Amino acid sequence: MPPEIRPVPQATWQPLTDEGCANVECVVLMGEPLVIALLKFDPHGTIHEHSAPYDIDVICMEGSGMTSVDGEESPIKAGETVRWPANAMHRLWTEDGPMVTLMAEHYGSAPE
């Protein structure tokens, strides 16, 4: 049986256009039930504070930035990861430099 080859949901970088997001581009590599995306932050890039009904893992691949979980801020740099628990308010941003992250949204972890 040949391997199942599927298209990438969003094969090119696209700017995030959600309200409160600025200077961030995204490419979605996989869709549900596990969404995997690369996020590219320019200096002073931000994803607004929000929550999600599922766990999210963020891996910093290049550069550095800041993250917050339920109001607690921490720096994050290449080679580090953070988990945003389901329903926790979270945010990701950069200050003076760029950052690239790999994000895994665990849709299957949403509470019943």
C-alpha cells in the first residue's frame, strides 16, 4: 500500500490578521486534530492575549521573545518550550529581535 500523501493546509507564509496581532506571519503545516504551525515574529511582533479550549505547546526554534500564561510573563529563547494549558490566558511576543516558533495545538485535549 503506498503512503498517503496529503497537501499542507497553508503552504506559504501568511500574515496573522486577528485583531491584536501585529508583525507575525504563519504557515500551517498540519490540520486537526493536531494543528502544527510555524510562526515568524518580526521585532515588536505580538499575538494578543487570549485563551483556547485545548493545550498548546510552543517551541522556540530561533531567536527569543516573551510569553505569558495567566498573567505570568517569562522570556523564551531558541531551544526552549512552553505549554499553554487549556483555558489559560496566554500571549507570545517579541521585543527588539525576531523569533521563529513551532506551535502544536492539541485539539483532542479539549475538555468534554
